Amino acid sequence: MAASDPTECAQPSGPLAGIRILDLSRILAGPTCTQILGDLGAEVIKVEKPGLGDDTRTWGPPYVTGPDGKPSTESAYYLAANRNKRSISLDFSKPEGLAIARRLISQSDVLVENYKTGTLARHGLGYVDLHAEFPRLVYASITGFGQTGPYATLSGYDVLAQAMGGIMSLTGDPNGPPMKVGVGIADITTGLYTTIGILAALRHRDATGEGQQIDVSLLDTQVSWLINEAMNYFVSGDRPIRRGNEHPNIAPYKMYATADGFLVLAVGNDAQFRTWCDLTEMRSLVDDERFATNSARVVHRGQLDAFIEPVMKSRTRAEWLALLGPAGVPCGPVNSVDEVFADEQVRTRGMQIEMPYAHAASGSVSLVGNPLHLSATPVSYRIPPPIAGEHTVEVLRDLAGIDAEIFRTLKKSGVV
């Protein structure tokens, strides 16, 4: 199994070292954001409800095999977005827990939350409640539909955003039903946008001393990455349709069957198309007015495929990659997940890492690496995904002044 060597260090390092994040989020969008911030050196404190923890801890199987050889309480899903965090158990719905939460907020730069709109305000932890007392606090709110609008109080999940935001109408076989993307891409992109917003807000805070609220929703984010299909609609007035693996504005740009598998051919301009024609002895296509330009090829894509498909089936995937790639014709194999992590390029770039993990039978766990490569301040992998409440004692002792005796009282009453 390929693995990169994670940078192990006891103290945060990197461009965000010295920034403390209080993470009140769970599931995927918020945790994705805070994991990125943690990878960049921020100290992240993940707040989980006692006895429950992040919902995704139970989103399995599969679960990590524990030291006793039995499935642990840590799902593979949870591990995907929770490294470089310390976990504490805290029930802030109780007065004692609320007081502790406010103490932690007073020592934090950023609060990230993804509760339904209005939920934290009912506990006195809404942005308006905190801004006057903590004017430098950057407060990031992630919801399904945003802080305003007729859907603001509704619960939101990735699949709802994909459905309501239009991407399902564009994904799947043209003759089949709408299809969601195979992973929680609305959650992931919302986490990315929230990260960008936090970095911008910290820049503003450092320049002016003023914190602010960042309002990011799954639906808004999903709509934002309709990208060219949204513009196609704005310009033409025509409703975009599902095209399977084809591109609405480029041809040929799709998956083709080869003699032994599938390969994507991504011809982005006329010069690349001419090269493909030369290599395949199909030069006559270049002289055909139906195919001479990209605009013409898009209009006549069905007729074009009638020529391309039998040619692509005449060789194996490996033969096509060896022929087309070096000649500058963009192409690539349709990899399964196991093939992805066996790929030498992916291995070289450190996209699979190993971290020590005492809760696993093997003593370590494989995680997907961070794709950021910063020359002066690289990402670091310091803390494996924690078990629920693993760091409660040390965090509350160091940041909230909770000694052992008080901690025992709080634990007895279910606050921690």
C-alpha cells in the first residue's frame, strides 16, 4: 500500500500556526473545512455532544478494526475529515457547559458551526450574541440553505443540494433518471468555500480588528458550480440536458470503450483533434466541414462518434495511452478507486498517507492526503482523527481552567 511520510510534530506548524478554531460542526462540510485549516497549522478543537459525538462516527460499515480485532466505533467516513483536531465532549445546552463554551470562544479566533439556522442563537451562541463581546471573532455558519430566504430554517443534506441545485439534472445517462455525483461533492465544495471565506475574514480581522460572520450554504455553493452550464442557460435560454460523459461545449470530450477497458479522450482544441486524426490515420475528418472546427464537431457529435468509436475499440487502453499522451492529445484511463491509489503519479504526490492510530489493530490508519503543496509552509499531519472526547481533560484544563475536581463534577452531571 502506497503511503507518504506525514510530518509529525507536537505543536502546530504552517501558515495558520497560532490560529485557534472552535469547531462546532459535524458530518462533512464543516469538518472538511476545519481539517483543511488544521492541515495548514491551525489548532482545531472539535466539540462533540457527550455520548453521541459526530454523526458520521456511526456511518458505516466499514469501521476501523480495533486492537481487539473487532470493529471499533470509528467509521471510515468519520476518518475522512477529522485529522489534526482535538476532540472534547461538551453539552452547551446546560448552563455549566454554555459557560465553558464561552470561555473557549474567548480564546478562539474562529468558530465554525453547521447547526440549523437559529439553533445556536437559542443557546446564546449566535453570531449576534457573540459579536459585541468578542468583536475579533470570525464566525462561520454552514447550513443547507443559508441564514436568509424562505428555506433558511429547513434541514439540508448533500443529496438535497445536488437535487435542488441542478447538478443531478445534468448528471447521468441522457435516457436515464437524474443522478447524484458519487461522493458528497456539495458538502466538500461548501467546506472549500467556507475555508476561503475564513482566510479572507482573518485577513480583514488582522487589518482592522473586526471579525464577521461568514454565511455559506450547500444550495448556494451547488448553484455556484453549475459554471458553464448556468452560463449556457443564461446566454441561450435553453435548459441544459444530461449528456452522460459528453461535454456540452467541446467534442470529442468523453469516455470511449477500448479493446480492454475505458479511456477518456479530452480534445480541447482543433490542433489536438488534428493530431488525433494524424495518429489514427483519420486525416479525412479534418477536411470534413462537419468536423473541422470544435463548433462544428459539437453540432455533429453523433456523426463524429460514428467514426471515432470503432477506431478507439481497435487498440487496448495501454496502447492508446502510449500513443496519444506523448503526442499531446489529452487522455486518461477510467480508474477504479484501487487503481487510483496504485497510480505512480498519485503515489508520488503523497495522496495516501499513513498516521499512527492506537485505535486500529495495525497501529496506523491510511488517510487521503491534502492536495496543497506549499513550498515554504507545507501542510502537516500531526493528530490522527480522535475518538469522541479524547482530549476533553487537557483542553478544558489548559483553556478553561477546569481542574480535576470540577471535571469530575461536570462529568457526573453529563456536561462533559
